[in-house]
Amino acid sequence: MNDNFRERLSELPDYLAGHLTPISALILGIAISIPLGVLASHSERARGPVLAVASLVQTKHGGRLCRLHGHDLDDDHGARTGDRAHSHVN
């Protein structure tokens, strides 16, 4: 093995550690959502609460994504925060 390969190999654990949180969140989300989806499809009694919680979670994360991309959620026209001059409303 050459020195460059050894150096890159020694950096690998640090790079992998940065990916553990998103991967664990994805696995946890799948582990929770699939059984709840099956439960909601088979039980009318559970369907309402499961869909209500799913709706709240999607709304919360959708709002975060809008703010992340610079959209002002209070603007009726969906203008970007910095583009108010180009909006229909002054």
C-alpha cells in the first residue's frame, strides 16, 4: 500500500461518522412508517390518528424545506424573501 492510500484509509472513519446520523434517521423512519401504514390500511379506527400525525410531520418538514430554500411562508405569492421587488405585491 502506498502512503496516499493509507492516509485516505485513515480518514474513512471520520467520513463515515458524518453519514451515520442521516442513515439512522432514514432507517428509523422506515421502521416506524411501514408498520403504521400497514396498521392504517387494515384498521379504520387507527387510520384517522395515523394520517393526522403523518400530515403534521409532513407539514413541519415541508415548512423547514421552504425556509431552507429562502421562501417566505407569509407571502401569498410564494416570492423568495430577497425578491420582494419582483413580487406582485409591493
